[in-house]
Amino acid sequence: MIDIKYEKENNRAVVYINNKEVGECVYEVGDNVWNIIHTEVDSTYQGQGIAKKLVECIIENAKKENKKLTASCSYAKIVLERLNK
């Protein structure tokens, strides 16, 4: 079972499959801006759309907190660009 959790205190979203951590999306907090700096999914679980779901979790929470979002992580940058078209 896939379980994505937002950990505000750790500035990240994390994904668990059968209670095992298999991926994360990490961001830095700036002046009213969150910068996604890293997205990673264990190679065993890649190709299932998990990384995109992690980035979307950060996007959703940034909106709730009224924060702007940017990405220095190349993968997250692509996801943000596609969603802003």
C-alpha cells in the first residue's frame, strides 16, 4: 500500500510502501517561497508516478500555506512547468 505523508517539521513529503520509506521530496523555506531541492524514489519503485505524487503533495501544501514554489531539483522543475502551462 502506498502512503504519502507531508512532514512540515522536516520540510518534506515522504512515501511509504508497506511501512517502508521508499522516497522523498525535500524543500527549503525562504521568504514566502519554498524551493524544492531534492526528489528521489528507490530504484525498485521508479516508473510508477511516485515522484510526481511527492511533488504534487508539496505543491498542495504550499498552496495551503500561501507560499510560492520554485524548484532547483530538475525533476520537480519539470513537474512545476507542466502544471503551470
